[in-house]
Amino acid sequence: MRQLLSGHGASRGNALGRARVRHPHALEVAEERIPAEAVDAEIERMHEAIALVQAEMQAMRQRLHGALAQEIGEFIDMHALLLDDPELLQGLDQLIRQARFSADYALRLQRDRLAGVFEAMDDPYLRSRIDDIDHVIGRLHAALHRRDADLQGVAGEILVADNVAPSELVQLQAQGVMAIVTAAGSTLSHSAILARSMHLPLVVGAAQALHAINDGDVLVVDGASGLLVVEPNADDLRAYRNRLREEKRERKQLYRLRREPSRTLDGVDIKLFANAESREDVAEAHALGAAGVGLYRTEFLFLQRSELPDEEEQFRAYRDVAIGMTGRAVTIRTLDVGADKADRTGLALTNEPNPALGLRGVRLSLARQDVFETQLRAILRASGYGPVRILVPMITNREEMLAVKRLIKRVTADLRSEGHEIGENIPLGAMIEVPAAAIALPSIIGTVDFISVGTNDLVQYLLATDRGNEALGDLHTPLHPAVLRLLFEVIRTAKRRGKPVAVCGEMAGDPLFTPLLLALGLEEFSLHPGTLLEVRRAIRANDLAALRGNARALLRARDRDAIEDWLRKVSSGGIAAAGH
């Protein structure tokens, strides 16, 4: 029977398929004891299951490339670290050997015990790690019985679930899953951001989906509007086909823009840089006409291994990026890793009570100057092969930038004395992602050559909201008056001092926000290559003078509704008309 359901469109795109419903479930295993003579075999069965899941995760990790390697890889690495946790492994062995519980029941007891520990924590980020535990335990339970874990999908299906982990997305898409619908989730979660970069339709917050949709139901998903049609009729199918034709036409139009300038209607050129972390990203950015690489993440060199990368390995990676952009600037961000990311090298602290506010970014680099100096040497050597800029993350105050400058000066002198070719006047920039840095920018700006605003963390820290917490979905938004006013002040401060300023967070890659950022004074964007053409189209459709002329109305907005009303007027041409 036909039903209309609605959620929040988190990743645009249309899909038609049969529903595959995955209900949330606890590990329901009855208590079972085994005879003493079966203990060794049961422990071996558990160890074989652990090894099997570790191999699966390693294989999944190796299939990743480009921007997905870091984003999804962090979650895979986190789950792999859980499998290496001595407390988990020793606890399982003890439950089997001493209490003579079956492997299945030991797994359930360990899951419940660990979940209890995390649930008792005050920090909401750490409490959310229960999802990671359940994901790993579910895989182990499946491996014990030599069956596939629940994330298995079939080509042509649409997954309907309570939620979906970022680490599942690439596997589900590879299996041919057409779209995903979740009852929970946020449009700003890691999963939603990744789905958009993968062009995988996603609807979140469809609260009735698990109750109203059955396995095998035919489902139409509109990832833009969040509309779901269960058992569509002829009119629904006709509308779906029309949307597909429109999507195809839009893709052709976008493809034609790859050689066009990023120029507004009134003739102002806007620079579009690409975020990257691999040769594939760099090649795509080059092909799409990016002005350069605005954010090259270096964490992937550190997070996929048990030992720190040496200078030569880092140098080759950075050199290849500089060569690949054929004379266009490459902005290399120094290491941004902390206890909130899976790190097997021992570099980041473990068991930090609040890793998002802990020893990460420049704080960790300055605390481990030996590691930082190695990275700087590699970056500076790469500058001999093309224009390179250095970007420092998680800056809070002027003193941190001065410390970095002193270290760069010393390392540069050492390299030149060793006979290395180093670029002249290598620009040094600060990432503005901490509210204190944004507010104190007038005192910091004199120590840098450019700045880059990381809106993902800036919004999170400014609004005190975890972007992955679905209960805070309405609160966590860049469309908050405080966010826009702070962005405006940051951009204005930088421009007054003649310093280039870019936005490199998720906000820069969303064409819906492009008019807003232009109105606030932004002239440089750094975004995922997959959204570059859409943002270029948005730039070419707007009159910059008209937008800037209406910036005051935007900054006077009292709430999200007023900001969204301003954006609606832009999309309908009302703002442009007011500017002429």
C-alpha cells in the first residue's frame, strides 16, 4: 500500500529499489556453559573470529583511497584498535576459561560490561563510542558463526536502518546499495558528509521508517527533499523518472564547467581550491581547474601504521603533490591528530578525558618537536618542486604561531646548509577553528601570511554541539547568527590586513551556502573536488555586488529562520534584483 514518509535530505540523489530493513538489536544470547574439555577449542574459535574480522577490516582499509581514506579510515582504524584492546581480549579468554561460558555468551557479557563503562562517562563524545563497540561485537558474533555481518547489502536494495556507521558506507555502495534511509542521524554527521562526497543518496531522521517499511517493499528515495514513497504508484514513478532526467542534464551541464572560470555575474573571479590527501584527489582537482590545493591532509601518513613515517617517506608524498599541481599552490596542513583519532604509533595520548579539547593539532606538534621537525623538513624540501604553503591546525593564540615560525626558520637554515633547494618565502598560515583564535585574530594575524577557516570544528566549538549527536541536530548548524557574525569578522580582519582568507570546512563545499559566504566577503573556497563544479556554478549564478549590498540584512538576522529566508530570496533572484 502506498505511503508517503519524510525525513531530512542529507545527500542528494534519487533511487528506486527494494527495501532491506535492518532493525537495531542487542546481542541476545542465552547463557551457555561448556565442558572443561571444550575450553581450548572454544578459545581457539574466538581467536579465529577475531583474526577473521581483523583481516576483513584490513582489506576494507586497503580498498579506500582519496579523501575517503582518512574520513572512513579513521572509523575502521578505531574498530581495529578495539579488537587489539587487551582488556577486551583478556576478558573474553577469562570468561571462557574460568567461567566456562560459550564464546557467544562471553561476547555478550563483555559487550554489556564495556557498554556500562562508557554509559557512565560524563563526556558525550566518549558515551557515543558505544556504537563502535556494538559494531565490532556484531562483526565478531557473525564471524563466530561464519556468516556475514548485518551490513551486507544486495545490488538494487535501499538500506533502511536505525543508523549507519561511516565505515559501512563504502562497503554498502560497493555491494550495489542504491540509497540509505535512517530513522536517526543528523545531516551534519560524519556519515552524512561522507555520503555526500560519495554521491550516495541518504535520508536521515525518518522516524517512522523502521515501523512503516517492510523487507521487500519498493521504495523511492529523494535525497534532496528527504521524501520517501513506499510502494509508489504510476505518478510517483513518472516523477522519479523526471528527476533522473533532470539529474542527467545537470551532470552534463556541470561537466561543461570544468574549463570555465569561477566568475560571478558582475565579473569578479573567485578562487576555488581543492581539499586533498592523495594523488587521485590531486589529479581530479587539476582536471577540474582548481586554483590549487587549499588543504592537503597529512594524517593519512600517520594513521595507517604502527610506526611514524620518516622524513624521506613524507618528502616523497609532499613532493608528488607539488609536482602534480604543475605550478599551482599546494597548502600542506601539518599533522592534526589527537586521541579522538585512531593512532597506533603511540604519538597521541591515550585515555584523554575529552579528546576533542585535548592534545591535538599544533599542541601535539609543539609537544613532540622531534616529530614536528621531521614533518617540516619534508614539507620544506618539497617546496623546491613547486609552490608550497604551510598551514598549522588548532591554533589558539599568537605564541603558538611564533613558536612554529622559530622552528621553521631553524629547520630552513639547516636544510640549506645541507644543500637542499628550498622555495623562497614559503607562506605560513593558521587554521581558525577555535573560537578564541577567531576572536583574537587581530593579535594573531601579524604572525601569518594567510588564514584558513575550518568551519566544521569552529561551529562545533562555538555552539558547544557535537555534530554527530542527532539530538542536537537543530542546534548544530552553520546557519546560526553567531557563526555568521564571527565568520564576517574573521574575513574582514584578514582582508583589512591584506591577508588571503579561505574557508575549508564542509560549509565551503555546499552550493547552498555559496551566496552566503560571498556576501560575508569570502573570495577563496577550499572544498572536496567532488563538489567543486557545483560551487563554481553557484558562483557564476550570483551577482557579488548585490550580495555584498545585502550583507547587512544577513548579519541582522536574529535566528536560523531569518537566515534561511535570506537564502530563499537569493535562490529566487530577489537579492540580485535588489542590488541593481
